[in-house]
Amino acid sequence: MDRRANVLGGKTTAQALKKPDRAEAEEAVRTLIRWIGEDPTRDGLHETPARVTKAFEEYFHGYDLDPEAILRKTFEEIDGYDEMIVLRGVRFESHCEHHLAPIIGHAWVAYVPNGRVVGISKLARVVDAFAKRMQIQERLTAQIANTINDVLKPQGVGVVIKAQHHCMATRGVHKHDSDLVTSRMLGCFRENGMTRQEFLSIVGK
């Protein structure tokens, strides 16, 4: 199964597999500009469709990344280290799949190794690989934790995400100061209350 099929939950369709070209994407932006009542041919908007298309490539480049491959290079010479490893406050930018509004937040990622560790930058890259997609925060949290657990096979994984959602801050209920907190605990983080509490105390600092 290819990566696009995996992104779609194992389901592929002819429509999903046929990616529009850049010209089609830019024309779609022009349509939206006309729909809101603007003129896409005026000087200030003439290059906007190209700019928006380029921005979307950046916003959603996570679809071109394989999070599992990011984690495959590990290190086994750790002198028996088996204590918690925590990467704190990994800032990320994502977009909600319901309104394409920004989700801006931080992730805390922890695991207890089982004979091997991964470079810390790889943990941050996994966060970005999933964040740079159309997302809901609950799924983002689970995807990060599940992938680390599946590839590294540690004693346990903990992920906490705190984020502000512009879909409720800049539209809808307009609650500007609210944030959403989600967590996923696997292995010893789920089974051992002391391990979980140690991690949550670090998140709270």
C-alpha cells in the first residue's frame, strides 16, 4: 500500500490519486478570490494564486514525509540507559481539516528506551511530519505516539500537546485565549502511575 493510501486510511480512489497540477491549483484559488467578491486580475492579487499554492506546499509537506523512516536510524550504545527521555515544548504549526484554519501549539514527547535511542531531532521531525497535514489534534497526538511506539519499541511512550485553534479563535465562538490539551500514554506511561506523573510534572514546568 502506498503512502497516499495510508494517509487515506487504507482507501484509495481515482479522484484521490489524481493530483491536480499547479495550474489547476492556482485556478482554484482564483475561483475563491472571485467568490469572495474580489478581482484576481488586479495588481495586488495578480500573483496571489501562485503564492497561495506555494504556501500550501509548505503547510502540507508532511504528506511527502515518511515518519517511520525518520525514526529508523537508532543508537544502541547507551550503556544500559533506561530512564525517561523527554523533548519539551516542540513548537508546531498545523491546519484543522474542518476549516483549514491554523493550529499553533507545542508538543511534549517522551519515551523510556528499551536498548536503543533515536537522535532528539528525529522526534521533532516526527511531530512536524504529522503536523504538516490536515489534522485534528486528537489524531495528531495519537499518530506521534503510535509511530514512536511501533518503530522504537520502547518500554513506553508519552505525548502531550497543547494548542490554540484558530477555527474557534478567529471565527465561530471567537474564544481567543482557550487552548486544547490532549495526551496519549502507551506502555509504562499508561501502566505505571509514577512514570506518568513524572512526565506530566515535566510538562507542567
